Amino acid sequence: MYAKSYNHCSDSPIGTYVTTVENYVGGYLDQMMANAYDEGVDYSYPDMASYVNCTYEELNGVGYYLQVGCGGGDASSSSSTGSRSGLSVNVYDDATCTNPVSIDTSSYGLPNDMTLNYKKCTPCVIWMDKNDDEIDDGYYENKQKNAPLCNAAWDYKEVCDGKCQAKARESKVREGWNKADK
């Protein structure tokens, strides 16, 4: 999170935080809708938006719960769309979407139509050129203080300390000899 709401992504960070995928994606989608409205264009939520919240659905006659989550492609993720990173619709056997089920869902046609920028700052406010006669007096202040993405990130944030940040770093496979091998 950054301190200066008018200069996101370029000033000094005030901290590193994490939030659930559900809260972040919800704020992100609301932000995309607000940006489209400001641009005067239509916006349609991606199909994956149907699964932001834990949703019951039958797949081949068997009841499961589906929710957008991290793709990952590892043992702790049920990477249902086959995605190795980013977002996927994950499959669970409980109504709180906490107990993942490892099944191959590639033939179920679950959506995979949403991407988010990871590991780079996403500005909360996208400023549009507006004719001041077309907008109300509080437009700029409201846009700056009530951006859906920033509000969701701030309202649902948890501090990400050094251990959390180390866990989030990508592991790099080194080629060649390390100091212990020499």
C-alpha cells in the first residue's frame, strides 16, 4: 500500500499486506467496472466472477463447491483449470471452500477468463480526462478516496511480515555449483 493516493505505485510504500483472493478479486472487479463507467464503455464481468464466493455446483452429477483462488499447480492447490499460475476455479468438498478436492476438471469447461497483475503495483485510481461541467463537485475527491480496489485491499488487509514475504518469493533454481559444493 502506498501513502499518496494521487501518486500510486511511485511513492514510498507504507507497508506490505496480504488479503484473501476473494476480497482482492472482488475489489479488482468493482474497480474495472468503475473504470469502464468513467471511460463511458460497457463492462462485462468475466465468467470466473461467478465463483468469487464459494458456490455450489454439480460436475457430472457430483456436488462440489467452487471458488476462484490461486492457481499454483502444487499439492496444496487443486488447480482445476490446469493453470500453473495466476487464478483458477478451485474445487472443494465443503461449503466454506477450505477442503480442496484433487480432481481433473479440464473436461468440465470451467472458466479461465480472468488475469490479474501479480508482483507489480496496480494503481487504485485511473484518472480520466473529464469535462468539469459534466461531473459533480465531489467527483475527484470521491474517486481518490473511494476507489474499490484500494478500499478492498485496505479494509481486509493483514500485515505481511518478513516470514510472509520470504514465503511469497519465487524459489530460484540455481544452475552450477553452490559454495557448499566447491
